[in-house]
Amino acid sequence: MGGVRKRAGVVLGLTGLVVPLAVALGSTPAQAAESCTSGTGPHQKQVEKFLGRPVDGRQSPADCRAVRGFQRTHGITPTAGYAGPLTWRTMNTMLAQRAAGRTPNKAGLCPTNKGRIACVDLTRQLTWIQDGAKLKYGPVPVRTGRDGAETRTGARKIYHRNVKHWSTLYKVWMPYAQFFDGGQAFHSVTKSMWNPPGSAGCVNMREADAKAYWNMLRNGDDVFVYGRKPGT
């Protein structure tokens, strides 16, 4: 789009992105009945470090409870406290998101000559809005398409908006839906942004972020999707 358009917008960082490392260990009777693995996972040390546990590479009952708490929070199954590849991949994505800080486009991979544009980095599972090179909102975490239903990459434009869209295909509400590529849209969900395996192709967002995108974007605004989601 020609020129940099100026609209009201506040630059927000990764608010709420950092998940508390101290996991509450309380459990319901059903949860208490779950089996907690005593096995040492292939990513034991990395997971221990992420969770603020003693880094000794050996599974302990306390390690297992902490890992299982993280898995429950984000819907990672089986929820057995095992430091496996999926749990570590989720944590590693969080670390990459934190590292982005306030300069998510430091590598210049999202165009800076389009004016207002919504950038989506599948690799780090992040999105933000910029005007030229100026960050206007974000970066914030997203949940994109799962393996086999990936969010498509490339330059797109928002072509349809519906504040309370009903998906006739998936029979679910899609609040603050903004479509940009053949049925793929930004919209809010109630799931964790780190809940695997991912969406059916849409860019899932937390409600506050989806609402901010709704207020800042319009039909015809540019969207640029790049990278590759871990696990796809």
C-alpha cells in the first residue's frame, strides 16, 4: 500500500507471554490418579532449566510434577511429566518468542515498504503490526496451522472481516475474524497459544490481541506470512 498510514495504536510487548515457572502442584482427585513417569526424558536438562528446577538431568518426583503442570496448562498429551520432544519444542518456541523482545523484525524478513502490515512469523509463532519499519503492536504469540493444515506463506491482503464469524465447516465461533487467504484468518480462541498440534490453518490469537488487530486493521491491509512452524 502506498505511503505509511498513521492510525492510533499503542505498541505492546509480549504481555502475558512469559509463563510462570513455579507451577502449582495442587491436583484434583482425577489428576492425582494419573500416572507420573519416573523416566528421564531426552530433553531433561533443558526442561529442568526452563522450569527453574535443579539441572541434574535426572527425573525426580518434583521434576515430574513441574513438567506435568506445564503440560496440563498447555494441553500437551500425554500429561505424564515426561521431558519429551513435544514438551521441549513448546518451551523452545517460548524462549524464541521472549528473545524477540521489541525488535521482532530485526532480520528484516517482513516488508517495511508496505505501510500498515500485519506480520506473521511461523517459525517463532509470533505476529505484530508495523507501519513501515515502526512497530505499532506486539509482538504477541499465535497458534498457527498444524502439520498437514499449515498456514500458507506469502503476501496477502485482508479481504473480509466479521466480528463474530460462525464457521460452518468447523461449527465454532471465530470472534474478531479477519480473513486474508482462502478461509484462513486472524481470530481469537480460548485455547493456550502453545496448545499442540495447532489450528486448522487460521492464525489463532488471544482475545485481547485479536480485538486489537480488529481495531487496527481494515479490508485491503497487507498481511505477510513467512517461516515454518516447528513440527510441520
